[in-house]
Amino acid sequence: MANEKRKAILDAAELLFATKGFGPTTMSDIAKESGVAHEASIYSQFKNKRDILFGIYGSHLQKASKSLNAHFQGMKEPGPKFRKAIWHYLEDMKENPNYAKVLMMAQRENPDFYASEHVQHLETYISLVLGAIIAGQEDGTFRKDISPRLIRNMAMGASVHFAFYCTARDQYYDPNEISDQIYVLVSNAARVETPFLKTNKKGFRGGRVEFRKSQILNTATRIFANKGFSNATISEIAKQANLGDGTLYEYFENKKAILLGIAENHLQDLCLDKCDAAPFAKEEKDLRRLLWRWLWLIYSDEDFARILCLELFRNIDFYSNPVYECLLGFLARVSETVQLGQTAGVFVEKVPLSIYSHMITGTFDQYLISQFLLNRPAPVISKLSAMVDALVRAIRVREV
């Protein structure tokens, strides 16, 4: 009986978090939706709303781990097992859209999840995927000179970002087709050379309005990065920016507008190129330059990287806001460069450009998640170089 009540609470909370959002949903809402007689009954099962959120994650991850392990039974070759893991994640997100939305929207709420009892289920799931990769390195399917976590981050980063993108836009996808495309790219990078790009920070120029906006955005960046978007308040931002609340509202109508302003301030530079007058001789060098531009934008500004990873990528509104076009513009540049390389015979003909774009943003995002939520050190330049090398290998024509 207790297990049935717990499941009813989790199912109701998952639906409400997906439709109303984690913040607006109350314990009373969950009690009513789950059919539990009294709100107090929920507290006999869970400490608070966040504990329910962790319970949703833990319960789903436990089922996902058992399911993936069952799919692995009878599969001896590590390559197909790894491809199956990619398919399994994409299929899981497609078949459980409410969970996908909760995972996307409430991810930024859960740093404490990694200290909870439920994290064991995440570790089990990750170990299954890494186990297939390591076995592939041992039997010669995958090269041994790159980290198995990099291989995993490329595959799962592309899968997560593609699933989030489709979730935000309510787009259908075929897990079989997409998993094949991701696996081909990753296996190219992992089967049997870096430039350094200085960051190009664009400051606000001219006038009191621009100065005030810069003052607000810089302050909010620091606060959002340290406390999280949900926990920060307009009053706190105004106070630390030495402004009154009323003055701040003259420049931004709400907290979400500030968050998107931070994104615009950083991401618009991705589309700028002061080197256009001196084109590179080789298409591969052009691609490497663009990849370094993306990685260095994030690597050189930890506060913005934290906001992009924990807030923006997991905010459904980000994908429909004009600010997202800045990122799409940059990824369009990547696609154009790849197409030029295809014409020149440098890159393979049939590159799934949409999937490749999600792989670029998703690979480093997986490192950021570990860095920010598990307090792991930031990747050193050599690891960034390995990422760029792998992303280029994923689409480069192989010498015969």
C-alpha cells in the first residue's frame, strides 16, 4: 500500500512539474492530483518537494538501468552495445515526454541530487554505458588514446541536447535513425593536431543606458552563477548593482529578461568574425577555429558557462527566444564550413549536420555538468584539444 501511494505521488508530481513547472507546483497540488487524502500524507513519504523531484529521477533511473541492462543481455560486441545505449536514451525520452520535460526544466534545481540516496541509480546507468566503451577499447573497437568519458560525453551530449531541443519544440524524432547518426559520428571520432583562440569579449559601448545594462547583466551573471536562477531575486541583483528595484525595471521587465540578456551578450559574439578577410587555406582548419571559438567562450568565463549549462540549456523558453538565434547562427557557420569541406573532399559527404551541431554543444555540456554539480576540476587545455580533435575526426574523410 505504501509503495502504491509513493508511486501515485511520484506520477502526479511528474505530470504537474512537466505542465506547471517545478516552482509553481505546490504540495497541495500534488496531494490533490495523486488522490492522497491529506497533504500531510505526502510528508510521511517525502521530506519536501525537492525530495519528490529526486524520487522521480531516482525511480526513473532505476527502471532505465534495469531496462538498459536487459537490452545488453546476449550482446557480446561492445560497438552494438554502445549504439544500443544511445538508442535507449533517445527512446526513453521520446516515450516519456513528461519525464523529459521534468529532467530538462528541473535539472538546475538538483545539485543536491548527487548527495542523495538516488544517485546510485545514475551511477549504475553511467557505468553500463562506460563499460561498453571500455570493453570496446580493450578489444580494439575504439582507440585507447582518448578518454572513455570523452567518447561517452560526445554520444550522450549529442543525445541529451537533441532530446532537449525536440522536447522544447514538441518535435517528433525516430530514435533508430538518430541513434545511428550519433553512433556513426562518435565511432568515426573514436576509431583507429590545436590552435589557440583568444576570447573576443564585446563590451557595451556608448551612453548611460548601455552602461546601466552592462552593470545589471554583469551583476546578475555573478549571482545566477553562484546561487542559481531560481534562488536569485530582482532585489538582490538591484542591490548589488547599486540600483533601486524601480531603476532596474526600467531596463529589464523581469528576471527572465535579464537571463536572456546575459545569453545575448555572450552568444552574439559567436557570429562575429574579424578574420573573414583572411580565409584559411584548409577547411579543417576553419572548422577547428570555430570549435575553439565555442569552447573558449565557455572555458574563459566560468560564470557564464554555469548559467548556460544549468539555466539556459534547460530552460524551454530559451529555445523559442530570439537570443537562441545567436547560437543557431554560429552553428549555421559550422554547417557551412562542413559543407565546403565536403565539396573539397575533406569531410565525408553525408554528415547529419543537425546531429553534429548538437554534438558540439552537448559534448562540452557533459563536462560542465560534472564540473559544476560534482565539483570536478575544469578541463585543462589538453582535454579541450582532445575534444576538438575528436569532433573533427567524427566527420573527416579517412586516408586509405
